[in-house]
Amino acid sequence: MVSDKIKALETILDALFIPYKNSVPDVLKVTNGMVSEGIITNEREIINDHIAFRTLGVPHLGVSSFEKIFLHYGYKKKDYYFFEGKKLDGYWYAPPADHLPRIFMSELRVKDLSDKTQQIIYRYTQHITTDPVDSLDLEDTEAVGSFFHKALWDLPTLPDYLALADESEYAAWVIYNRYYLNHYTISVHDLPNNYNTVEKFNVFLEGLGIKLNTAGGKIKVSPDGLLKQSSTVAKTFEAEFANGETYEISGSYVEFAERLPLKEFTDKGLTTFTRNQRRDGFESANADKIFESTYNEQTKK
């Protein structure tokens, strides 16, 4: 029997996913393509490997604030990742039930950025003097769901956005899109045989006209060979800024993951594998390139 806590968590995840799905055109394009191809009969059959969020490492915000929501609902904090070039920290969180997605949260190391960039970020966030999650009733699923779409700081001006993007495209993405869902991930190893590897699924995706992120190659592979990932390139949209100007910026995207079985289980001659028998966690080298799905080098190709 599904506990009330898990049901509440499912409601919160829906509150995140529905607006994301409606504003990321590739979600529907991929889902409809999968139904047309007979890979699935409806969206509910898709296993969501993980969802991801981007945050700013400033007082009262960042991972230490945002994670409280998911820890409250039974997620367990796991490994730490460091992205030196992008000046990011990251963590992943294991779900309280196997049918729920893992979570990957990253945080911009604001103090590692130039003084100019720090000043812009602090100008937008300095009015936040307490952790906004602390004032949330975490048992109120409607309040938690709406929090994900709440503006915690003012809409940026276009000059500020461009100045941030000049040093950190991640910073610019967060200052405009805020803590909106960055991506969700289709678990391809759970699909039928003709589509159950990233290689096969990428062929299907490109057949739909989906543009894939080529940073580090279309398929990002962990050193142990057991985690393979690819992603779409984020679609751009015309964003309106505080000064009334508009500019094309990146939205969110879709990721695809294949988790291969661990050697100890393949050695036993098994042909089907449970979630616990497959490679878990994440890989910093893979994630480093997946981040670039929203970067100009990919979106402006």
C-alpha cells in the first residue's frame, strides 16, 4: 500500500512536471513519437530516471534550502560532485520508493565568480534574509507545489542577464528561470528491445527531428561504461526582461539515461534486472556536458 507521504510526494512532483511539460516542446514531441511508434501506449509507462534543479549558492538559498522539501518527503542525500570549470557543486538524492525519480541538485559557487558577477547576483538576492522553505508548511502539497514556481527575486534586466551569461551561462539561466525544473529523464533501459539503449533511442529521437546535445559527444559514458546519457538541446524562447526588452534565451530540456546492470548480476546469467541491480548514482564528467544543453554553443548551432 502506498503511504500518504508517497501520495503527497507524487502530487508535488505532478505540480512540478505539468508546467514543465507544457513549456518544453520536446517533451510532447518525444512522448507522442513514442506512442506513434508503439514503444509505449501512454505517457504513464515512461520511467522517470531523475529530475534536476539548478540553484544559487547564496545565503538562505541554494541546495541547503531547497533540499529540505525532498528530505522531508523521504529522499536520502547521497554523493557529492564538484564541477571545477563551471564552478558548481552537486548532490544526488535517492527516492523513498522505486517508482519515483532520483533527484540531482546543483548549486553555483557564487563566491568563486568575479566581483562584478557576484555583485549582480547579490543585488537580486540580498533582500532574502531568511530561508523561504522554512516558512513553508511542508505538509501542504499545494503550497509546496506553488513554491517551485514562485519568484523569490525580481525579474532581471537584460544587461544584467547578459553580464552574467558572459561569465556563467548557468548563473544567467537561474537568474531568469529561477528554481524551475531544469530537466526530466527518460529511463531507456526500461523500454522495449529495439529502443532500450541510448544508441538505439538516439536514432529514434533524431528520426523525430530532435536536436541532441553534442558536448562531449552525443552519448556521454561513465568511465565504468555502466551509465550512458544523452539529452536534447534546450529550445529557446522570447523572454521578457525587467526593462521591457525581449531576448531569446534557453528554457529546459529532456535527458535520456541507460543504466547497465552491475557485473555481479550479469555474471549470474540474469536477463532481467531490478533497479537495485543496475548502476546507480551519477557521473560528474557526464553531468558536466549535460549542463551544456542550455548553453549557447549548443542552442545556437
